[in-house]
Amino acid sequence: MDYRGRERRIADELRKHDAALLVTHLPNVRYLCGFTGSAGVLLIGDGKSSFFTDGRYREQARAEVHGAKVIIPKGAILDAAARAVVDSKIRFLGVEADHLSFAAESKVARAVRPRTRMRPTQGLVETRRIIKEAAEIDRIRAAVQLGSSLFETAVAAIHPGVPEQAVAAELEYAARKAGADGMSFETIVAAGARSALPHGRATGQHIPRRGFVVLDFGVILAGYCSDMTRTVHVGRPTAQAREMYDAVRDAQLAAIEAVRPGRQVAEVDQAARSVLERARLARYFTHSTGHGVGLEIHEPPRIAGGQKDLIQPGMVITIEPGVYVPGFGGVRIEDMVVVTEKSCQVLTPTTKEFLTV
């Protein structure tokens, strides 16, 4: 990973404004310097970078942190970072407004006055994370492969009368055995009428004898997330069920086909909705078509109507249209794709054929 290059590019931008940046959001800290622990802040500016953490992470920080001086203060790490700002000639200090609490921001502001003025920033690091480096794509690809390998385990656990939580437990145990750092998010197993809940996390409800089961899960591997959804059917499907599944699959394939560099992300969203409109199911598609994935499970860009971001090579996004009919059930199909120079490559290898268990 090009940690030093990432820090340098941020520092070069800050230097133009006689400013420094206090990075407190841990995924951004990891992106910029490599630290994977749960307590640390990174101060970039004044021609150098300093990383502050506590004694628990002394050895870990020295092994992981790139391009920044590791400092283990006696007191609170945020206080130490503020003192470092005071000791410097920094005129403006940027803080991550989306991630630093009002109380913490106010405390830092009081500490650095009057020499330094605070400036809220939004997405300064996140916008750089949108385009993945080759090494990041390799890690994401590996996470997707591991996650996809769990699908058969999940399907084998699905039987009428089995609790949704038992299916999730089998899947998550298999993920850990296969080497996952953890799950990207709380596993969704939603069966029968509950499959009409877009975020129907696994409960103690038993799988019915007939109906859809939505499986939405992902793993973290070497810090990077995967995300996939497949929907299977228990028992003999009705004509309505087959038609609904086919419409969602067609919508998902149309959206993937629409992923091209230079297009607005809203065009991808519309490609999926147009298919569902023709099937008279668009009103049951109640969320966006996708999102970016990387160090976090939800990253920019958001693949939705009204969004003007342009698709660019190196983006890694999900394509996940769904249809959710209250009282009947729901279907969602989700792949991760990486944008290439001319189109995109689907990373998720799992079949999208209608599966009955």
C-alpha cells in the first residue's frame, strides 16, 4: 500500500492553505498510515506527520505505521495532538466534521486558540479512497472470493423449521474458519414474509415451508470488505415468485451493463429501475442500486437517482436492486464490480440462477 504517497498528497494540498489535518476516523487513519488498532489520531501538516496512540498499541504502532512519527503521550491522545498543533506554526486546523463529536471538536478548538483556527472538512480523505489502488483491488477480490465460498454453506443450512439465526451462525462460523477477520456487517437472513424487509437481519423465526430466503452477507479480509446477496426459494415456487425473481435478475444485469466510465451513477440506478418499471414492480424497489465498498462496507459513491458522481476506473461498487412485496416476500441480487477502463468486471462468482431448496 502506498501509505507515504497518500500522506504526501494530502500534505501537499494542505500546504497550499497553510493548514494541517487532524484525522480521527479510524478507517481514514488506516488508509493514510496503516494503523489497524482501535485508538489513534493522525496529524498531517507543517511538513511532517505525527501519529498519536496509547501504551496498549506501542509495539503495534511501531510495526504498522508508515510515514509518521509515533508518539505515545502520557495523557489523552487528542489532547497531545492539540498540544502539537499549538507548538507548531499551523494557522488552520482541519477536522473531520462527519466523525469528530461536537464535544471533542470544541475541546480541540479551545486548546489551539488563538494561534490556530479550526476548519471543518468533509470527505477530504474519503474522496481519495473512492479510486482503489491495484493492491486494494487485490484485497477486495480476495474478500469477495472468500465471501462467495460461503454461499453453499448457507444454502445447505436452509430447511423448513430451522431458525434464521442458525443459518447465519453456520455461515459466520464457516467465515471464521476460512480466515475472515470478521463479518462486514450483521448477517441478513430473512425468510418468508420477512424477506420483504430489505434489512431483515437474522432472527429466531423459523424458515417456512414455502417462500423466499434472502441471504445478504460479507466478510472482512486483510481490512477490506465484501458484500453479496442471493435469494433462494424454499419449496415449490409460484408463478409470481418466478416472475419477480426473473425481473430482479434482469434489472441487476441491466445495471451492470450500464456501468461505464464517464457515466453518472444515476444512469446505473435508472437502468435497473427501467427494467422493474416494465415489470410493474418499480414501486417495490425502495432503496438505492448500490454503493462503494472498501475499508468500510458503505463508502462513496452512492449509486442512486439524482447523484451526479461520474463512474471512474478503479471504483469498486455494489449492484443490488431488489423488490419487496409486503406480505408476500422479497428478492435481492447483489454483486460487487470493479470499474475498468472501458466497462466493469464482476467480482462475485456465485450463480444467479433461480435456486429451490
